[in-house]
Amino acid sequence: METSRRTLVAGCAAAAFALTVGGTAFAQQAKEVKIGYALAVNSHYGAAANAWAETVEKGSSGAFKFKQFPSSALGGERELIESLQLGTVEAVIVSTGALSNFVPDVGVVDIPFLFRDTAHARAVLDGDFGRELLGKFQKRGLIALAWGEQGFRHLTNNKHPVAKPEDLKGLKIRVTENPVHITAFRTLGASPTPMSWPEVIGALQQGTIDGQENPISVIVSAKLWQVQKYLSLTAHVYAPMALIVSPAFWGTLNDPQKALFIQGAKAGAAASRRFVDAVEKKGVDEIRSHGTQVVTQVDTTAFRSALAPAYKQYAAKYGQKTLDQITAAQ
């Protein structure tokens, strides 16, 4: 009798949760959640989107249904962020490249050689600093729920191997629409060319630009070996990505639903990190197997020294105390 009673209570509790999270336990139609991102489904973006969708769809007993728009189907990252602000898209996964134009404080994480390694970067973003940074999105018409990952950015180009700052002189390098990146490459003597991701492959094919910089995860998923001859393992910038929803959509959710979307975003972030960890182990070999020449001996000390004027600008903009706080994090 007691076992039956416990089973009945458990069943009622589950039904109550479904009612709360789903809005109705017998919803006639799932609420669609359009989610856009720049790369293909079989990328770290796709891994994050799939984990986010699975968590929310299962947790809400099907009250929500994600509809994915990969490969920049809804536009570049700037357009995706603007769509969030307008409420025409419910969710996006975007890099920090375009985010600095909307949430200026995000730019600090894009400073070259700021993070010692992946463990250091994850500790900062998972800690108080990262949580406070997510909180700053709301004032800019965005609801950021979690930090995902792309990995450390490396340089590719079609002209010659790059191992030291002088090798960058005059190279036209595509960069994200990010003031921190633009300042860094200009300081190093390159010609930084801000460009939306959907335009990059064509620009490389046509010679409009000589190269670009991205994590191994992006280089592999986009098969950049088809349009680039050289890869330099510069690891010059750690590249997180943010999982964000629109304020208009967020406002339609009750508290349990919001908690579920946060849980899903964190699951997506973790999935992106697992994807990046796996790609980092085998990605360079895959790139090399397609004929790309890989430069492994990069003089990072020389790059840091050459960036000294840029570091002064970064300290003036973000505060030396903030930079020291990040650097000292364990």
C-alpha cells in the first residue's frame, strides 16, 4: 500500500512539473524556438545547439521544439544578434567577435595572450567574472545564459608561413568585427579586414584577403584547407561563444521554464567544450593531411612584445585592474 502511495505521489509530482514547465501537460502544439548560428550542424555550434534543444525539449515534455538554422541561414552574427533584439529569433549561439559591438565589456576576453591555457580561460568564465559579464548583456537587450567555447584562435593564410610578427607585415587578414582584434593585427603590421563570416570563403578564393584567424574547431568544420595554404599555431586569442535568448521570448517564460532554458544552455556550453577538446586532439593532423603546411614553432614571446602598444590601449579601455584580475585567476 505504501509503495503504491509513493508511486501515486511521484506521478502527481511529475505531472505538476510538466504542467508548470510546459504550460499545460496536454499542449496541443509545441512552442517553436528558432535558433541560429554561423557554422554547420556538425560543428561545436551544432553540438551546443543539439544539447540545448535536447535538454529543453525533454525537460518540458515536448512543450518547446527547437528549429535550427545553421550555416548562417539567418545571416551573419551581427544580424543574428540584431534579430534577438528585435525578437524575430528566440535563441542564438554567437562568438564574441561581433558581441563587442553590442556589449563592449565583452571585448576584454578577446585580448591576445590574456589567458594562459584552456583551463585558465574556463575558470575565469565559469567564475564570478564570467557570471558578471553575462549579466551585462541584459542592458543591451540580450539575455545571455552561458559561455560555450570555440578554442584558441590560430592564423591561416595563402602567402607564406607566419612564425614571427614580421611575417604578418602587409598581409590582409580577415578579422571579426571586433575592435580588440582589429587593434591587435594593425599593431602587428597586418592589414585587418573586418568581414562577416558568410563572406570569408569567397573572399579567400578571390584573393580579396590573404588569410583569416579562427580556432581549429572552425578551421576543420569549414574545411578551410580548401582555400588556405598555411596554418600557424599562434594560439593568440581564446575564443568563447555565448548562448543567448531574446528578451521578448524570455518574457514569455515562467520561472521553471527559465530555469530549464538556463540548464539547457549550460548543457550546450559543456557539449561545445567536449567537441573542442576532441577536435584539438586530431584537428591539426586532419588539416595537415589535406596539404596545408602547419607552422608549429611560433615565437609567441616576440608577438607579445610587438603588441605592447596595443596592451596600453586595452588597459586604458578596460582597466589594468580588470586585466590583472583575469591574469591572476587560478
